[in-house]
Amino acid sequence: MTYLQPTPAVDSRPVRLGLIGAGWIGAFHAESVARRIPGAVLEAVADPFLDNARGLADRLGVAKVTVDPGDLFTDPAIDGVIIASPVRFHAQLISAAARAGKHVFCEKPAGLDLEELDAALADVGRAGVNFQVGFNRRYAEDFLAAKRDIDSGVVGTPQLLRSLTRDPGTGSIPGAAKTPPWTVFMETLIHDFDTLNWFNAGAEPVQVYAVADALVEPAYKDHGFLDTAVVTIRYDNGAVAVAEASFSALYGYDIRGEVFGSKGMVQAGRSTETAARRYTAAGLSADTPRLNIELFKQAYTDELADFAAGIAGLPEIVGKGTTPGGADARRALATALACIESVRTGAPAGVARPAHVAGA
């Protein structure tokens, strides 16, 4: 995808961003800002592990390094922050950044419960800063093409929707015992929930029924680690959606979406790295992506380009309605929390109704 350069329309000053969290996805976001987004500059890196922050900053030529994210909030040179810390800190960091007048990009989920997220988004609203959540599938070319078809009426009225996330695995999951409970809903399927909500725009999820188990790593079920899940979602416009996840797709990353409607169907997603195929005596084969940053490299880049463009006062880079804001973050989180309740009770669970939130 070719994105607009997020250069301010009047002022040539670049958009200066600070990173909070120098882990896996934080490091990739840092590289995107420093190397792949014209008009944006990585100003500082904050991480409680100083060696992590310093190593990333040195590699990217960033002078400012700190263990305290508060240093980014008080730095007048920084326009906005990218929050890529552990999830348990997201809401409080959103609030602190907003109160300091910094624009906020936050990885998903934006909070652990609706109460803390609503409080954080209220701070965003009072401060009048931009807020964006990291639902990167909205920026993937095939998902965007499907969305345009849906919006133009190609499929008619959406009736059945499907989204799936299968993470690549080897039959065992490193770190399973340390993975937070309910990760399959809160950090994996939350992408699918947002995709389905985005595809079925104008409708609200009202009820879910979720089934989840530890089929890949059964020994860790007692730790709360679930690696396989299927969710049925009912919307207030009558549409029904299914979302599924597995943490052990041996063949590579598999991310897909589908909308079936009164006039037809659209699909998005691919499981192969390129369109190339091999036809040999062993059969048909193709390379598959094994990392999220391989499959969604451009989408990860474009979502941050969109964030920078918003700070610079430029339009959304891919069109109105793409940028995921506070209402989208809340809607997806409410769906994930309802799934947890459904698994705990073994019965359908209602999805919390929308609330007026900032950054919608």
C-alpha cells in the first residue's frame, strides 16, 4: 500500500513520537517510525529494562532513553506516544499521556476491563488528543478491499460473517505457563472481534457464546492458558458471526475474514507468503509467513503512518472510517469480556452496550 507522507500541511516540522515498551512489537513499531514513515521521527524510547531501551535506541539512532515513561509525557518535543507495554499498564498510560497533552497510539487491548478503559478514554476526551488502537487488519490490503466491497453493497445485507486467527506453532507453545489467562480472547481474538465489527458497521454485538480449551498444551489448562477457541456472535441487525483461534497452525500464519450477504460474499486473507506455487513430484507447495510482522508488515507500518497523519492534521491515509478509535477499542473489549463470562458459565453472555467514548 502506498501511504501519504504525514507531513504537516503548514509546518514542515516532523511528527515526533515516543515509544513505551521495547519488546517484540514495540521494537517493530520503533523501526517503522524511524525507517519507514516519512515525516515521522522516533524521539525517545522508554522501557523499565534500560538495556532493552538502550539497545533499540542505539540501533535506530535515538538519543533519548529512559526507564520512566513519565519522561516522555513531560518532554515538550514529543507530540505523541506509542504504547506497547504489557497490557496491564495500557489504561493508566493512556490516561497519563492524555493528561500530558500527548496523542496516543495504544496496542490492543486498550484496557483489562471496561471501567478502566472508560476512565482512560474520558481523559482522552477532556484533553482533546487523538487516540488510536492497534487493530492492524484494518490496514491490510485484502481486508481493506473486502471492506470497500461491503460498504459499496456488493454483498448486500451482511448475514453470516467469519473471522479466524491461527498462529503458527510446532505442537508446543513456549511460555505457555507464563501467558496471562484469557489471552486467546483478550489479545488474539480481539483482532477478530474488531474485524467483524468493522465489516458489520452500524450494528452492535449483543450476545456471544464461547467455547475454549487447552488442546495444544493441556498441561497448562489449570494455569488458565487456553489455546483453542470458537465464538458465535449475534448482532442487533440479525447477523451472526463466528470467530475462531488456535495457537498451533503447523503450516504458518493463517488470518482470514469472510462476509456472506443477501447478494453475495467477499473473503479476505491469505495463508501463503506470495502467490508463487511449486508443482513437483512431492505435490503442490508454497511458502507461508511465520511471523505477524511478516504477514502484516505493511499494515503495521500504515497504521502508524495514519496515527502520524492525524497528528499532522492530514486525512486518514486509507479513507474515512478506517482508523480504529476509542469506541472500537471498547466494543472489541466488551466482546472479549463477554466471551470470558460465557466460558466460565457455559452459557451465552450479553455484550455490554456501547458507551459514549472519546476517540470514536
